[in-house]
Amino acid sequence: MRTRLAAGTAVLLVLTLAAPASAAGPLKHNTTRWVGSAVAAQHLAAEADYRKVLTREFDSVTPENEMKWGTVEAVRGQYDWSGADAIVAYAGKTGKSIRGHTLLWHSQLPDWVGGLEAAELRGVVREHIAVEAGRFRGKIRAWDVVNEAFNEDGTRRQTVFQTKLGDGYIADAFRWAHAADPKAKLYINDYNVEGLNAKSDATYELVKSLRRQGVPIHGVGIQAHLSLMYGFPEGVRENIARFAALGVDVAITEADVRIPLPVTPEKLASQADYFGRVWDACHAVKRCVEFTTWGFTDRHSWVPDVFPGEGAACLFDENLRPKPAYHRLNRHR
Ligand code: G2I
């Protein structure tokens, strides 16, 4: 009996050691967190290989642009839900969970919203949240309710919402979203809040204060747009842990790691290390419940448009081949 067991263990060990990284199976099978990607409806419709890899590897999707106010109501009162509905339908068919992005953001905001006076703006924001969160009620696991509300120094960003509606607009947005979809987890989401710094301090203080007031906020979204040019942020694990200690969930919502071009094997190894450190920090904290990347293929990424000279920020290359960063994440856990 003892011999058989030992032999079995040895066989298992040999198999494990001999198994190539790809034998780990899809990413979604090797983590206890939601593992997601931003997705664009037009690629989902047009590219079978894109759809196949997304479906195989991930169990959550975030519409990259399709749920933004500027997309759904570019003209006042004229709604276009086509992209959002297509992604929701895809998720329904394939059993994916959905992260909604985003109800209130100063960017990709329809022009007509910017010109409104305070009283009208408040009503319009309330209506927008009620309509959008209400339309997808019960279908969205988590919403990025308020996106990018802070400056780097921790002061409030002077958006149209902040300047016209005042500090209370954030609490209001969460209350309105909760009324529209009571089961969705409601998040505040931002970039450059991975580590310990003035912006993550401000986010921490805000969440603490909102929780004390009984505002329905359930999570902090950490975007994690990283670049090899700026080094790895300090204190990511501690930062995630302090948010979790407030009694909220944490999600990595938009992870990518930009590479100064050209790509080299060394840079791909550093990219894998950056991705891996965020992944490990999330897995070290029980309430870090999601790891989502901002797109999954270098074929489609926002990075080269916004940061000339940088790119290749995703887990898969243009031809959908997994990169070292993918293998770094995709180990049996
Ligand atoms: O900027 C990266 C992300 C930062 N956090 C919030 C995210 O919502 C944001 O996503 C990006 C999208 O990946 C881009 O695809 O948001 C950009 C807008 O600020 C998106 O870019 C826009 C282009 O600016 C438009 O010209 C284009 O029509 O995408 C639109 C749709 O392709």
C-alpha cells in the first residue's frame, strides 16, 4: 500500500515537472478570483480568433467603451445600447460575469452634459444612472460607479460633477446606482492607486467616510495601468489589504504593462514580473476578488494611441500567442 502510494506520488511529481506551462489550462481555471478582460463589441463580432481566446481564458468581461455615457447617449434622449447589449448577450451565452464600466466619468462624456447648470445636471446624472444601471439590473456583477475622481495629489479632480454638484456627488451616485440595481457590487475606480501614495490615501479616506455614512459602496477598483518606464509601485499588497480592512472588496480592473518599444526578451520578462506581482498581491488578500486586464491582445490596445513609443502591454501578442506574462500568471494555484 505504502509502495503504491509512493509510486503514485512519484508519477504525479514527474508529470507536474514535465508539464509545459501551457498544460496549466485556461487562466480562468487556475485562479480563485474572477479573471476578466476588457472587450470591444466590434472585435467580438468581427474576429473569431479574438472571441475564441476570450471565451476560453476568462470568466468575466468589461465593456471597454460600450457602456460609457458618451457611447450610450451621445445625443440627449437618444440611446444607443447596441454595443452594450451585444456584450451582455455574449456574456449570457458564454456564462461570463460582467463588470459594468462606467456610470460617471469626466471623459467620454457627451458634450451636451458639460453645458448644464447645477440643478439640471443633478437631475440628468440621476436619470442617467437610473436608466443605465436599471437597464442591466441583475446582469452586472460589479459597476464602476465613479471613475477617476481624484488628482494625483489626492485632491478632488475638478470635473463638471465636482465643480457644479460639490463633494456630495459621489455619495449620491452610489445611492442612485444602488436603488437602480440593488444586487450589483458598487465600486469607485481609479488609476495610480496601486501602491501607497497620496491618491490611494485619498481614496482610502473617502471610502472610509462613505462607509461610515452608510453609503452603499462595496469595492475599490485599482486599474493597474503600469509601465516598465516608471518602475513597480510601492506597497501594492499593503494597499489592497488596507482597502479590504474597510470591509469592501478590491478588484484589479484594467491591468496592463506598457513596454517601451522595441520588445525584447528581457522586457517581456520584466513585464511578466510586473503582471505577476500584481496578481500575487491580489491573491494574497482574500477580498481581492477580481483580476481584469484592459484587453488581452496586443492586436487591440489603447496604449500605442496614447503613449507613442510604448506598446505590447497585454498578455497575448497580436497573433494571440500567450506571452511570458501569461505563463507567469497561469500556474496551478
Ligand atoms: O485610457 C485607458 C483607460 C483608463 N481608465 C478608464 C478606461 O475607460 C480607459 O479606457 C480607454 C479605452 O481603452 C479607449 O478605447 O478609454 C479611452 C477614452 O478615454 C478609449 O479611447 C477612445 C478613443 O479616445 C476614441 O477616439 C475612440 O472613438 O476609444 C473610442 C472607441 O474606440
